[in-house]
Amino acid sequence: MQKLLMWIGLGVLGGWILALLVNFTIYQEVSTYYMVIHPLLDGIIFMTVMFGAYLLVWRSYKKSVKTATVQLGSLGLFFMVLAFIV
């Protein structure tokens, strides 16, 4: 089960990167305002951070379900607030 969860996370990361490459012209046009480095690299960095959050919650879940629930709720709230601010 743990290998399956890891492959699911890596599959989502790979799919996101592939989608960025295929739709790069569209992504570049709509994401010029808040770009840090380059639209493509910013998207890959963002998804890598999301994959890191996925791994953090997953490893925490293996140790304590309560801790993972608090982390997931906190991360979700943080990113929702960040989405409204940015």
C-alpha cells in the first residue's frame, strides 16, 4: 500500500509537469502577473512543494492519524487563504 501511495503521488507530479509542457502557451499567457522565475519553472516548483506536503502528511499519518489530520487541515487552510490573497 505504501508503494502504491508513493506511485500515486509521483504520478500526479509527473502528470502535472506533462500538462504544463503540453499546454505551455496557454499557461504562459495566464500566469504572467505573479511569476517568480519562469511560468514553467514556477509551475513545477509549486507542484513539487505540493508533493512535499503530500509526503509530509502521508508520513505523519503512518505515525499518528490525529497529527496528520491537524497538518492536513492547517495546510489546506493556509493554501486557501494564500489562493485568495494572491
